[in-house]
Amino acid sequence: MLAAADGSLPSAAVVDVGLTDEGGWAVVEANPAWCSGGYACNPERVLDVVLRAAGPRSESTPADLPFARTAQR
């Protein structure tokens, strides 16, 4: 799935996948990191992803900049 996405997802995203009735895999949804529930995940890794998603723009990679937005007040 990640190869097919070819860099079109931000580096800090959560992708939910599941098994189809035929035994294959399917993407259920993709969400921003802060919308994830860390079900059956390593909490430290979940925190890494959330912090990456919420970090300062100056620390964003060029590939992530199209997904950045200006904070609203």
C-alpha cells in the first residue's frame, strides 16, 4: 500500500487496514496522527508519530510541507 501511495501521504499519518472476505488486505481509512487510537501499538512509537505531526514547520521535511497548514486563532 505504501509503495502504491508513492509519497502521497504525510510521514506522520495513521493508516487503518483490514482483511477482506477473500483474504486480501484493504485500506479502511487514513487519518492524521492525532486522530489515532494507539490500539495494540507501542505507546512510545505512537507518541513519536504524534509529535512528528505536531512539530514546528521548521522541522518538517519537504515532502510533508504540502500537508502543513497555518494555525488558526
